Amino acid sequence: MKYQPKNLILDLTELGLLCIEGPDAKKFLQGQLTCNLETISSTQTSLGAHCNPQGRIISFFRLFYYQGRYYLQMQADMLPLALAALKKYAVFFKVTLEPVNDFNTMGYCGDQLQYYLDKIPEKTDEIAESNGLLILKLSRRYQIVGQTTALLWKKMIVDNQPGSAEVWKQLNFEENVPTIYPETSEKFLPHDLQLPQLNAVSFDKGCYTGQEIIARMQYRAKIKNRLWCVSVKTEQVPQRGADIYDQTNIAGVLVDYYKTAENAYILQIMSSQADGLFLDQNKQYPIANDR
């Protein structure tokens, strides 16, 4: 059964924004990102990735458009790496790229948001502007982005409970939404993390960096790997990007994790299977497929 948090507000300061603007912004991004810029508007967002020429994911983000600018929302510590990768190609276009320092992000889980904001989006991946803030609708939750999220937090804390970062991570895991960190950048192909199922990859938009490899995976390869949500008990803090093992070989990669109790973790792993796995090569810490 899926976790259904109710009336929780969450501080999402771990998320950052990269702004791309200029007369060539759309053309530039269309030739770099896996998602289709034709589907992005002031009311519609999309998940997407920027890949290297070998088709491996450099950064993974949510893309939205606001007041003539495109924004990539991703893990904040990914911004320098993502910016450097995009700037390699931006020199050929009339665009500027820079991190956004004056917007903050909060999350909301529940069904009372309409009491605090004049307008909220109704469908998944839609975005709306209300009270000077941007509201993004995800499948079972919302993100609120802008300069005055602190004021909204003060109003909402009266009738809503603050939630931990683990709540947001748990929902990501249940919805098979991965996060790319500096230590996992360029480790995965989009199909390894099931990005096509998240509508984060377009196969009819034309060429973009890494497109040839990604299309070959879609149409010619037998996809074996997928994301799994599993658990482990260990005295060692798991390491994102580390190998996981079966009885004899490397069997996958640890994508992400969060802690649930002392020495207890929920893992998001990429593997062709979820049974008979271990966190370590010495098989001291078995992974439980109990979710």
C-alpha cells in the first residue's frame, strides 16, 4: 500500500534552480535535453535529463517555463556540474545560464492548498502562478517555488505539520522517481532508471546529445535493468553510486537511500533483480525485497 501523507509541509532547500534565457534558449535546450521543449509551456512542466554523447545521464531535473525563461530544478549540489556541462554547448547560441539564488522551494502533501492560494494546478505536471508563487502539481503532492515561500510557510504551519525530507524521498521512491547526485552523474542510461516511463524522454523530437544511444536502447535492446525499492540493515552508511552484489558478481548500483531507523535504510537500486542481493562484496549485509 502506498504511503498517503496528509497535510504536511516540507522544506525542500536541497533543490536548486538553473535558469536559461535568451532568444535561442528553446532551440539550445531542444538539442540538449531528452524531453521535448514543444510540450513545455507556462502551464505544463516535464521531467527530463541532460546526457553526455554516450547517452549517460549528467543531470536529471524538472523543466518549467516562467516569464520568458526556462528553469531546470534539480539537486542543489548538482548545479555547478550541470551548468558546466551545458555551457560546453551554449557558446554556439544566444543564451545565458545561471543559478537562481532568490527562489526557494517548499513541498506540500494534502488536499487543503486551495485555502492558502488563489489558484492551484489540477493535473499532474501542470503548473500555475498564484500569489506571486509557482505551484507545480506532482502525482500526489505539490511544490511551491518563489521568493515568498517563507511567508506561506508561516501561514500554513498553523494548520499543517512540518514533514521530514524522508517523506519526500519516500514518495519519490514509490513513484520510481530517481535523483542524480554528483557521485552518480554519468553512471546511468535513461533506461536504467526508467526515465521513458516517467515521460522524461521523447523519441520523436529529433536529435539531441546522446540521442542515438538512447534510441538504440529503446528500439533494439532488451531492457534488463530497472529501479527497485528495497531495504537493508547495516552499520555502514550506504554510498550512492556504489556497486551491489549477488552471490558471485556485481548485480547493480545503489541509486539513492534514506534512513528509517538506527542502522536501517530504504534503498533505491538499479538492477535486473531485487532478490538475493547484498550491499557489500563480502555478503555481510543482505538486501531485503520486502516492499
